[in-house]
Amino acid sequence: MLKRLLAGWLGLALMVVSSLGGAAEPAHYKIVTGPERGTYIQIGQDLSKWVAQPVGIDLDVVASKGSAENVQRMRFEPGVKLALVQSDVYQAYIDMANAGNPDAGTTIRPLRLIMPLYDEEINVVVRADSPLKTLTDIKDKTISVGLIGSGTAQSATTLYHLMFGQSIPEQNVVHLSNEDALAALIVKKVDVAIIVVGQPAKLFNDMNPELLQQIRLLRVDPAAPETARAKQTYFPATIRATSYPTWLKEDVPTLTVKAFLVTYDYGLRDTVGNLNRFADSLCANFDNLQEHGHPKWKQVKLELPTLVRGWKYYGPVEKHLRACLTNRSAAMSATAATAATQGTPKPRPTCTEQERLLLLCK
């Protein structure tokens, strides 16, 4: 009932919009995501297939190093209209802008949020034979923090600073891609590889099983003072054994960072119109994303929570999404009212012998 009501309202809205813009050339946009075997690129592919295509937007999914590069490309590269960005990277730009860095201000202040997505797990990986047991043991170790320009690099360095009150010593920092970091870990060129990726990640599930058994994850110690300091920015989470059944024997407690869908404060009529159609399609096809897309979509809520200071939603899209939320709420109320008027079905009498013979009893 709810899906039919929503589909009818949103389908009509999309038909009207499509008919008004039927003569226009299809929009060719880009969304910048993350590494080829990360979660971001799969989320981008889902948005392209289930959200952009139904309303005639050709959304090219572009791989990148990660969030910091995405912010730069979102701001300055022609054709990039959408980006996936970690919350700590976005906040780092705002903090630097507020501290007086003009380049950070020029970069971040025109950017706008479309909606929050899901949490990305911080995977702190060591060799299987490593003596390290928890995150608090990584101090003064050689650490691959991710490529410069990646969200992983921002998260790794921020996490270390929060836990230990100092930066990672320069001689201990290595900037490698996720794949290269795991290879360097196995051959003992680094002690720790920090990888920020949403579970289940192709990076781990595509690994050779023999190599996978040579690495393991460090656990968060909930009682450690370093963990309490890390929770100023990051949140507790669990890497589930079911996400990596050929690797993990049990769940591993860790920390997470939020992922956001980001755009620019566009004012051109065509761009505003296309992004509004994208928003309507996002609402109309949200169930498809959760059913057919990456498992992380099941953690996404179609909502627009209050933002922290310095963060702003993109106004035109916000109006469309809030209208969607209102109509979804009305449809849910209508469904509940219908169920209430129908009342509770009366219990059936005990099965007769004839019903049992005909397999009609339940």
C-alpha cells in the first residue's frame, strides 16, 4: 500500500518534470567516488543506475583517491556535479577555513550537502603474527595512512592525533593505496595499514584467501582513555564476521566515519532543474537502492538531520527531499489508518479433518 501510494505520487511528479523538459538534451554529469575496489565507487554506480538514469541524467562514475580529492574536484573540475565525502574531511576544511586559511574557505564554502549516507568502518590491519592487539598499540609504529588526497589519510592522521595527542612521526608515515598497503604489510615494510571502507568491501573479499589469512584486524579497547578521546570525532561500530566469512572468525569492534553526498551551490536554471529531478528520483527509487544496491544502502535513512555549524544543505534539493519526506509520512499514515479500519481478523476455527487432508491447514 505504502509503495503504491509513493510510486503513484512520485511517478506523476517525474512524468510532469520529464514532459516539461522533454526537448532538452540529456545532462552529462560526473560523480567522484573513491578507489576501484572501495565502497564509494559502488555507491556511485548505484546512484547512476537507479537514480540518474530513470530521469535521463547520464552520470559518469569516476574513481578517485578519496574524499579530499573529491572536494577539490567537486569545487573546480568541470562536469563534476556530485561527490562522496567523509564527514571528518568536510569538517577539516571548515575548521581550516574558520582558522583563516583562504584556500580552504574558497574550496569548502560554496559546497552543499544533499544528504547523509552511511557509516564507513575504520579498518586497522596488521599481520597475523603481529604482537599488536588493540588500536592503542599503534603508537610509534610504521603506518600506511592512505594516499595523499584520500579520506583514509585524513581519518588515519586525525584518529592518531586524537588518541595520542600528537601527529604520527614523519618517519613513520607511509602513503600507499589500499592494495599496496596490504602488500607492504604482508612483506613487513609497514607495521600497520589503516583503511577506511564500508563493509563488505571488495578489497578484502577479492583477496587471495592465503594472503587474507596473513592479516588481521585490531580491536578497539572500549576502556582505554585513547578510545574515549577518539570518540570526540568517531563513533563505535562493529566489523561483522558475516561481511568477510572467509576471513573473520568473530566480530571486531572498531570506529566509523559518516559518508555524505555533496554538491555545489548551483544557481543555473538547467543545473538546478536536473538536480531537482535527481532528488525526486532518489526518493522514488530509494527502495530499489536498498533492495538492489550495495548492502550499505540498507543503513541509509531517507532523512535530513540538523547539521552542525558551517554545514549547509543544497536549498533546491532540500525542498524536494523534504516534500518527499512529507508525502512518505502521509502515505505511511494512510496505510496505518487502512489497517486500523480493517480491524483484527477473526481467528479461524480449528482445522477439520477434510482441511488437513487437503493441506489447507497452516
